Amino acid sequence: MPYIRRGPDGQIESLHRRGEQGMEFLPDGHAEIAAFLGLSAPGPSQFSRLDADFVRVIEDVIDTLIVKNILNITDLPGEAQAKLFARKSFRERVGKNSLRLFSDSEFSAVIDDTNFGGLK
């Protein structure tokens, strides 16, 4: 569907499978078509967010392995230990100033990650 009809302002008004007079051909994947469809290519900020989310998952996996005594923190290289402790320290400082939705419920020991060390 690479044929487009532009409006008076030059913006795409519609997409078509077959071209007619007054239409323009744009290749599949063209940025204007993606924008018209509301699609956007993942940009650097989206990758950064995905990376940050993934780092959090890895951090939680490491915490789980430590809590289950499958891994000792001392098994990790010193640099990795330092980075984990720095992230934990930062999260705890930030967490104290953030909204704690579940801290007053009976489920806080399960949901609240500050109580993670008490779970077995």
C-alpha cells in the first residue's frame, strides 16, 4: 500500500494499494507512512528504557539467587558487587521518597522489594 494522497498542507491524507491520478508512490517502510500509521521506529530513548528494564530484571534474578542460597554475593567479581550495591543503595534512597502503594497491606512482604531478603 505504498500510494498516498496528500492534503493541501502536504501531509498524507490516505494510503492506497493502487495508484490513481494525483497520488504519489512511497516505498514500504517510508518514515512518512510509518508516522501516518502511528508507528515509529524504536529510537535511542526507547532502547535505553528497555535496557534499564532489563537491568532491573537481571538485578531481581541475582537477588532471588542470593536469597535462595544458590549464589553468594562474594561469588561475583568485585566490580559487579560494587555496581549491585550502588544500584541497591540508590533504589532504597529513591524508594523512601516515592509512593509506596502496597507497604500497608498484608501483601507487602511479597510485593515490597525492600522486604525481599525475608522471603524464603
